[in-house]
Amino acid sequence: MNSSLSIQNLSVSINEKQILKQFSIDVKPGEVHAIMGPNGSGKSTMAYALAGHPNYEVEGGEVWMDGINLLELPPDERAQMGLFLCFQYPTAIPGISMANFLRTALNAVKGEVNDDGKRKPIPITQFRKELRSKMEMLKIDFSFARRYLNEGFSGGEKKRAEILQMALLEPKVAILDETDSGLDIDALKVVSEGINSLRDEKRSFIVITHYQRILNYIKPDVVHVMYDGKLVETGGPELAARLEEQGYDHLYK
Ligand SMILES: Nc1ncnc2c1ncn2[C@@H]1O[C@H](COP(=O)(O)OP(=O)(O)O)[C@@H](O)[C@H]1O
Ligand SMILES: [Mg+2]
């Protein structure tokens, strides 16, 4: 079976210091992979490099999706290919409503391309319909769409906003970086339910997390451990439980 996303020997440096060292994983359609590891092991660096953040220097490796090496594409085209990233610290954009932001994002990623290469905006009525159906699916109150993006949002609301964005963009591969950090159990359940409702046989997820807790709600098919920029172990869900019990340092130092 083809992979949804294949990261091969990815090495990344920040300010000339090598952080990620020949990191490789292969994610099949429909699979959920967890990437665990202690703070500073390079998990977020991997996510930022895939997003195409300019501070993250790719020194080697390839990231394949549908026969294309994503690293050769600008960030917006990676999103158009169906890659979606959820970051640990979303930014507030005062004065932009959720609905406006989501429509702009949707047009940029999924708008029909005209002959001149520009994207045609999705008609507002169609957008409203899609937004409403996704909000219903995720059990989010419609008033949420009128609020300003991330302004005064609780930790849980910020994450729900991102899950809603993900639901609208319908990515092939979603990477969630520490989506669980700072969430109480109720918020964690809401977010996990949202992610679970978007799981299907084609869509793949990479869930990056320091703690095992979120994996009680989002059942991974494969668990990887990253340590000092390298993949040190790969296993099934039982690996996450073992890490929780024994700690990273005990196992890998
Ligand atoms: N912007 C940055 N400038 C310099 N060093 C950084 C930067 N971001 C991360 N690092 C370093 O890269 C390493 C990996 O960080 P990170 O990818 O955030 O790890 P994780 O997400 O696993 O906690 C750490 O040693 C961190 O100090
Ligand atoms: Mg991180």
C-alpha cells in the first residue's frame, strides 16, 4: 500500500545547530501515529520543518506525499497538497472573526483554480453551509464563528478552533503538535472526539505529545519515540504506556 506521508532521513538545523538527525517515518492511509519524546527532543522542529517555517534549515532528507517531495514546494502548496499542521501556540488575530479567517483559509487551500492560476473564492452561501455542517458535526455552537480569532479564547476553545479549521480543510495528513498541553480533561475529551470524528480510512494523523494522556482518547496505531533528534523506538500503543510508567530518561539516557 502507498504511504500518505513518508519522511525519509530528515535532518534539520536551527541557527546552524543540528536538531533533527536523519528522522524517518512512514504513515499509511488511515493510520494514527503518535510521536512521543521528552522536551527538547526535536518534535516541534520536525513539525515546523514540514510546514516550511523559514527558521528551520532542512539539511537533508525528503518528505513524500502523492509522489511529490513536499520540501521542494512553498508552504502554501504543501497545504494545498493536503498537509495540515496544528501548532502548540496559536496566535490571536484581533479584528478577524473565526468565520472570516476560516473562509480565507478555505479559499487559499481549496478554492478552484482559474485559468490565470488565481484561486476563485468559494461562494459565501456554500461556505456558510459547509461551516454549519462541520460545526454541527463537532458540536460547536454557531456563535463561535462570530468571535475574533483566538482573542480571549480559553485553551480548549483555541484547540476547538483548530479542529474546526481542520474539519473544513479536510486534509489528507494532519499533524497535531502538543494539542493536549494545557487542556483540562473536559477540553481534552472534546478535542479528542473532534479528531476521532475526522478519522477515516484515508486520512492520517501524526499526534505529537510529551504525555501519554491524550492517547487514552485517540488510539494510535503506531507509537514512535524521539530522543535527541532521532527516532529511538517504534511500537504499538503499549509503548506509550511503558513510557508513562518508566519515563524517558530511564529508558534512553
Ligand atoms: N528558535 C530556536 N532557536 C534555537 N534553538 C531552538 C529553537 N527552537 C528550538 N530550539 C532547540 O531545538 C531543540 C528541539 O526543540 P523542539 O523541537 O521544540 O523540541 P520538542 O518539541 O521535542 O520539545 C531544543 O534543544 C531547543 O532548545
Ligand atoms: Mg514541542
